[in-house]
Amino acid sequence: MTASTVQKFQGNDVVAYARLLDNAKTEAASLIPGQTSFEFDPQRDSDSTDTKDGSFSTNSSLETDVEVDFINNSSKIADQMITSIMKGKVMEIWAVNRKRRNKDGKYYAWYMRGTVSEDDNSNDAGDISERDVSFSISGQPQRGWLALSDDQQAEIDYIFRGLDAVTEGEDGAEVNGGTPWNDETDAGVDIPDTNPSK
């Protein structure tokens, strides 16, 4: 694999989903709406001790910092984060890379559990209300591949639509009267007016 074939990711490609662990059997995880930033920071400190045989290194246990900034909103998942910090409720958190997929079409993701340790709500005059939520993660995050439901996919990756009513074609694909932009063929194209009688 060469440097030119390595897939590069943007910050927008990684999004956070969450839910209360208590609700795992009754509801799907929710995309945290209005995300402006998401930080996933596993870290393990090391220390060294000088001995007569040289330096001896030791590693501390893994610690993971997770922080999500988002526009304050009235979504169910935003309220669940308040419940987590107020009542010490454990949450499940996923970091989903929507641009990295395996051969089965599943998305690369990290899964972890923890409680909200801080929920900083800023409400400055003239600015939009924002929340900066930090999680205290328990144990070691796990990585793997997951599927997104149609609704979850639609939350993060909607397609271009025309003005027509949305219908379903014979192949099951959406028909909406629109054609998505193509960077290779559409850039710079200008079709002159074909109706000179106007």
C-alpha cells in the first residue's frame, strides 16, 4: 500500500453515537445531534526507573478521554447525558467512522462505556447555546465493525434530492428527480439557454 492509496479522513468523518446502558434492550443508539467536535483520546502513561542494569520502563493502566461538543438541543440523547451525570448512569458511546468500511459494508467503530463526568453548558449573549460533555470511560475501549440502520444512515449521509415527490424505483432505489453533483464531469459546465423565445 502506497501513500497515495491510504485513505485520509476529515474530522467530519467521525461521529459519536450514544445511549444509556439501561436502555440497550429497548432503543437503538442515537447520533448526538449538532456535533461540532468529538475527541477520542486513549492514553497510557509510562514511567522509568533507573537501575544498576539501566533504565526500567513501566506502563500505567489505560485511560481514555472522550469529549463531545454539540449545539445545545432538546433531543432525547442530550437529556440522557444529563441523567448520566446527575444519577451516575452508565452510557454506551460509539465513535463511528462513516468513511471507513469493510468488505461487508460495515463501518469501523470504537465502542466504550462510561459516565458523564462533566457537562459544560455555555450560554453567552448573542451566541448559540453549546454543550461540552466529557465522559469517564471504564475499562478498555473495543474496536470493530458495525452496521447502520437506514434511519441512522440517513441522519449522517443524506443524498441530493430534486423537487419531485420521492418514490421507489423497480430496483428499490430512491427516485426523486435529482442527480447528484459529479466533481469529474460537472465542474465548469454551463448549458446555454435552449429556449430563446423567453
